[in-house]
Amino acid sequence: MTPLTPVITAHWDVPDYFTLEGYKRHDGYRALPKALAMDPDSIIAQVKDTGLRGRGGAGFPTGLKWSFVPQNDGKPHYLVVNADESEPGACKDVPIMMANPHALLEGVIISSYAIRAHHTFIYIRGEVPQAIRRVASAVREAEQAGLIGDNIQGSGYNLRVTVHSGAGAYICGEETALLDSLEGRRGQPRLKPPFPATHGLYADPTVVNNVETIANIPWIVNNGVEWFRQFGTEKSPGFKVFAVSGHVNRPGIYEAPLGITMRELLDYAGGVRGGDGTVKFWIPGGSSVPMLTADHLDTPLTYEAMAEAGTMLGTGTPMVFNSTISVVKAVTRWLEFYKHESCGKCTPCREGTYWITGVLDRFEHGAGTDPDMKLLEDLCANITGRSFCALGDAAATPYPAAMKYFRDEFEAATHTPVDETYPSAASYLFTELAPR
Amino acid sequence: MNPLTEQTRASMAEIIHRYPHKRSAIMPILHLAQSVQDEITPEGIAMVAEVLDLTTAEVNAVATFYTMYKRSPVGKHHIGICTNTLCALLGGDAVYDAVSERLGAGHNQTDVDGTFWLERIECQAACTHAPVMTVDWEFMDCQTPASAVEVIDRLARGEMVVSTRGPAIRDFQATEHTLAFPDDGLAGEGGEADAIMLAGLTVANQRGMSAPPATAQGA
């Protein structure tokens, strides 16, 4: 059995851990002087050697991303922390910011120093004021303690950190849309290349990293490459803040090495809640990655094993659904989300999500047809790979994945409304009815 | 509605200083305008355009793209109920229906006296705490139809309601001000991580599990 290994979450039960004092009492800011005594390039090399992969969903190697930033080019460099966590199912960055803002900040200072950035932005979605407060307060504490600002700890290194509040747009989690948004425009993705590493914020070299990725950095600098690589696999090294939600008895944050299985996480989370006690389907990391079934509970949660199983690790925040859930209903709701969040820039995504939801709605009401199944397949195929960013591809993901495992449910929805086959109330976490 | 004042303009200038290029300040500045006027008004658009040297069309383009900016008065409290798949199917739909009935308002509508704005919100990054509700964007986790309606009733009576992971509820405009000036002295509210955020650490402690300590040959 893979053990739980709390690292980032190890001191979350300390009442004042989110303050500078609490964090420092538990080894906080010990990595910073170490890093500031190192050559920036050797920090990049160290992060590269750990094999740390981005925790925002795509899993791109972090050190490699940093190494793409041209050095000594005379241009300003920027680190932008993507704290726009909005992927359906993802709920690990907001808890990290609430419970451990100083680990994020220590990671920010070290990472900015490594890529030679002197101004860092933390772009936090606007709908989570308490997370924004915690990070902003941590920034002020760090400024007052001389951990951010001019000549940090006598190193000669200067850094400004700006906490930026978003205003409600899932698309801004896409890194180039985030940059447009941060430049004061509508959040719409850019054509790549050029990549942000050379032409990012204000067309200057920029690294965009996820909150959890950056929060890993202090432990890497403190404990080294070998320590880090004890966790996980060759291709997926390290630990992961898994957020397990849905029909489980103890939903929550579980930090474990990559490579743990869903069966093991389910055991820690107290097993399946409700229904007939089995997993009907689950999604390893956000609605943008294809669903899996009970047949995949022993597949290691690594980037490579998830890819082999036809899905992705994504954000590493599994959603579990029991036997009472209608796949048709779940997929319809996800597509309504993508329709709502499509930024409108690319026609296949903007129009495609609109048409898909219209057809799915027929199935939900028991009025789908056989040709409709083919139509949905065509619509998805015409979105995939035909839009600027991954939102389009993501929108084209839930239906084909659902058809792969649950075609019979779509067939049943050609004659019977979904609510008759799967009464909504059976899935609820409460038994009461609406108050009168 | 409160007018925008010279004080508002001065606060906008203060926000601009956080950024190397002033256009970048548009989002917190719009939050500030909304914190004064309870919505984004033509007057607000004009002032933002003026302080950022943009056209009103450029500001409107941004203000209409992001769903947190509203084009009619929100009222005293913004009520969000997550009806994305996971929350919805685990009970969020029933929570929404109960609150909608209580308020006599639908999605993006206010109740009859304009006190509460109801919105079906998308994933709030709190799926472990489903079904999720927000009041003025503060977390009200793990709701049932009855508990959500009780929150509304208490707010309607002017009673204190405390976020499950944050401060006592103030009002929508106060939260909007926080989004423009986040260091508002309330960061400590809500205290340490809750039981759900501590679920894994609790199990790890019970079973005597921990991460391996740093090795001697560490960097």
C-alpha cells in the first residue's frame, strides 16, 4: 500500500501556519538563503534534475520551461503564478493558498530569482476572496520582513510581487489568455508560437507556473534532487496534493507520491459513498480529461500510466461518481460549462459547444436519436485540434469518453428521460427535501 | 447609488502603481468601481477609461467579458450556488431550487426588493466541500436546501452569518473592495485548515505515515 506523504500539507493543522511566524516555526524560509547563495542557473539545473512536472494539468517539465527563458537578454523577465483554479473538479490550489501561502511565496521568490525576474504576478481567480486575502497578507508580511523588496537578505536581488484579482473567466487559466487578461484585455488565448518563455507578459520573457508547482520549490531546494526523486516514478517524480471529491465518505486533500492508485486513495478517503457502494466512473484530474471506470482503479496515478489508459493526470484531483449518477446528465452539465466559458475567439469551440449542448439536451429529455449520436461524434471531431487553446479540445472530451464506456445510457436516452432512469435525489448527499 | 468621487479616482491611481503598464490595472479598478456603485455603470466605465487612457469601448469590452462585473445593481448580497456537474448532481440543483424559490428569483436575477442577487455559478474550486454556495463570494460549504435557505433567512433578518472558511459576511460591495485592495485585515478569519482540507493529514497521523525526512546528501 502506498503511504500518504504529507509535505506541502504536513503542518496544515498548525493554527497559525498561514502566517509568517507559523510558517517559519516549521522550517519556513530556510530554503531562501540557500537559494540566494546559489547561481540562478544551478537552481534551474536542480529543478530540471528533479523532473518536477507542472501541476496545473499539462505536466510540462518545470525546469525545462524555465530553461527556455533567454538569459542576459537585457529584457525584463516575469514570473506569473497561475492561481486561476477553475477546472471542474480541481480544488487543491485554493486550499494551498489558504493554508500555506508562505510556501507559495517562498517558492515565488526562489523561482523568480532563478529565471532572473524582478516582478512576479500572482493571478488569483476573483471568486475566492479568502485565498486572495491570505496571499496578499503573506506578501505584506514578507515585505515587512525583508523577504520581498530590494536587496533581499543582502543578496543584491530585488523582487516585487503583485497579487492580482481575476473577475470570473475559466479561460484565464489558459496561460496565454491569462497573460492577455493580465495586460488588461479580454482573456482570450494567443497563437503559439511564440511561447511565453520568449514573448509572454508585455511580449517579454515570462514563465507561467501553477500554484502547486511553485509550492514544491522550497522543499526541492531544501532537501535536494535525490530526496525528491524518492517519491513517484522515473517519469512522474515527486508528491502530489490530490483532492478527492464526489461520492466518497471522506472527501478532502490527500498528499501522496505520484503513482498511488485510485483504489488506495479511495481507501484513505473512506470508500465509496452511497449508491451500490461501487465506483461507476471517475475522472483523474478535472472535467477536461477523459473519464475512467472501476476497471482503472489500480492504474497508477502518474502522467504516463494515465496517458496509457487513454486519459491524463490533469490537475490530479479525482472526482468519484457512484452508481446513481447518469453519465448523460454529467456530460451535459460539463458541456454547458464549456459553452458558458468558451471565450468566443475560435468558431469551432464557440459554435460547437452551443450545438453540442443543444443535442445533449435532447438526450437528457429522452428524445435523442441514433443519428444524434453520430452528430455529436462529428461535432466533437470538428472541435478537436481546430481551436487556439485546449478549451476546445477539452469540450470535445467528455462525450467520446462517455460513449466508450456507457453507450447503452445514450441509447436508453433515446426513449426514456434521464431523470426517470436516474432520479436526481438518489445522488444527493442529504436526504431532506426542500423546506416548505 | 453612491457617486464616484475624487477619493475613488485616487484609489484607482494607487492600484495603477502595482503594475509596470497601467492598462494591467483594469480588473482591480473595475472591482473598485463596482464596490462603490454595486454595479458597473456608464459613469464607472467613463472614469476607468479616463484614468487608464483608454476609450470607453475598450473598457466596456473588458467589463462585459468577465462574469463578476454586473450591469445592473446586485443588491446587498450576491448568492452563488454551484451547479457545475459535481456540486449539482450531489445536491446543488436542489439547493439552487430551494434558494430560488425562497427568493422568487432565477439565475442572474434579484429578489423583488433588490436585496439578494442569485446566480448559478461554475466550479468554485471547492468540490471537496460540495454542494457549495457562496455569499458575497465567501465560502458557505457543504450546504443542504434547508441550510442554504436558513442562511438567506438570517441575512434577511440582519443576523450575523459567518463563512465556513472565512470572515463574517459583510456585503457584496465590501467584497468587491477587497478584490481591489486585498490586504483588508481579514486574512486571519476562518483560522486553520478545516477537517476536509486536513482529511489526508488526519489519516496519515492515525496510521503513522509521514514523508521521508531529508537525506544527509540533500542539496
